[in-house]
Amino acid sequence: MLAWRAAFLFLIFQLVAMYSFEEIQKKVEAGIEGLHFPYPPKSLYEPIEYILSLGGKRIRPALVLMAYDLYRDDVERAMSPAMGLEVFHNFTLLHDDLMDEADMRRNRPTVHKVWNANTAILSGDAMLIAAYRLVGDTEPKYLKAVLDLFTQTALEICGGQQYDMEFESRMDVTEDEYMEMIRLKTAVLLACGLKMGAILSEAPAADVDNLYQFGINIGLAFQLQDDLLDVYGDPKTFGKNIGGDILCNKKTFLLINAFQRATGEQKAALEQWVARKDFDAAEKIAAVTGLYNALNLKELSEERMQQYYAEAMKNLASLSVGKEKRAELEKIASRLMNRQS
């Protein structure tokens, strides 16, 4: 009787026990530290090692492993494609920084500042190829599905970046257009990681879809939070200067809705600040932030975030696994909604 009870309790423990997010992060960091790039020339790969060394929360590869861990416990089987996703993510950051002429990334100089633009382009290209090699190191039975998903996601991210660039010269960007842009540029990569882990673990088809939609919804909330932090965040924790989006007239949720809601003097002032070529940076940031405050745009953005968060929680609740197994993903979603960096 005692032996039967012990076996039963062990089985229950196995069904419930999950890696915590912190444990998954440690596995991801160990995986990144174990990445080796094919020298020579060393000068091609040093920028890759540099940007990977800048840290971050490693959310995307962690989501691959956590989705996998919902259904199977041998998460190391999903490590290579998870690493590929992180290398790809950092490749997009490297090229984004170059296109945006950004000076800092995670409180460190960007790759094109440490080296030069040509090096950033070529090392970024090498990162993309390395990412494909890592994702391609997948068991044959899952390879086509995983590569198709990864390729589609990569193309969508390029589409999102193109929209973002086109929006720079447009003053008529709508909220719907903006949400589609951030879906492509940000949300699909989170969704890809979750779906990739689900595919590799042979999760039920409905769960695969719900995990993907969870990633989309939490990704949209994540980017709206990023827009807010760029205006209202603490530069010491945010990792870059506050007000950068305001200075370059970036079409964010805040600016788009400011143009839609402002009237009279407010609209005239906003148009003036956007049109000016010469200005004091601190003065512009203060003036535009003041307009956002007057129009209650911080509250509007937080309301939208909560809507997407609620949808994400519905996606998680629809999974076939128990609440205990969903708990770590719920914690991650909560952290993303309450982050300061």
C-alpha cells in the first residue's frame, strides 16, 4: 500500500513539476555561453559575441523552452532552435540600431558605434545565417514545420520594419495600421517561440494555436508598454534615453492618438513640434509629454494594454494542461505588464 501511494505521489509530482522561469533563464544563458562561431575571421564574429553579451531577459528562447515544458520535461531537446531564435532576435536589434542610428543598446554602445556600419551589416548577415543553422538543428520529423514557421516569422518581421520606416514620412498613420506594424515587428517573434516549443513537444493542435495567440496578444501589450516606458520610464532602468521616440517623431500609439484627439491650440502646438527641425531636446520632450498628459494618453495606452493582456489570459486558460502548469507563463505575462526596462 505504501509503495503504491509513493508511486502515485511521484506520478502527480511529475505531472505538476515545471521548470521555473528563473531555471529556464539559467539554461538559456548556459546555452548562449556555449555558442561557438566559426573563426576565422575573428573580426566577423566579435560583434556577434558582443551583442549577445549585452544580456537581456532572454524572453524569446525562454518561451520556446517553457511552451515545450508544458508537455514534456526534456527541454534540452528544444535548446538549439531556442538559441536560433535568440540569435535571430539580436540580429534584428543590430540592424535596427544601425537603421535608427541609435547610440546605445542596454546601456552599452551599439555595434555600429563600436565598429562601423559595414561591420554591423555583415556581422548581422552572419547572425541571420547562424540563426538558421541553429533552428535547422531540429529533429527531422519536426524540421519542416519549425523552419516554415521561423521563415514566415522572419519575413513578417521584415514587413513590420518596412512599415515602421514608411510611417516615418507619413502623418496619417492610423491606430489600426500601427497595431498591425507592431504585431509584425514585435509580437510574431514571441508567438513563434511559443508555437515552436509546442510543435517540438507534440502539443495538441488547439494548444499550439492558443499558445501562438497568447504570444501575439502579450506581444502587443509588451510593445505598448515599451512606448510608454520611452516617455515615462526611468533611464537608469530602461537602458536607453527617455524621449527618443518624441525627438524623432516616431509614430507610436501615443503620438498617433495625440493627433487624433488634440484640437485647437493643442493640435497646433503638436504640429509645430513635429515640424520643427531645430529645437532643444529637453524642451521638446517636456512639451510633447505635457500634451500626452493633457490628453490622458498614458491612461488610454494602459487601458489598451490591459485589453490585450486579458485576451492573452483567455488563450492560456484554453490550454489542455492544468492551471499549475500554466502558472509560470502567467507569471511571465504579469512581469511583462509591470516591467521597468
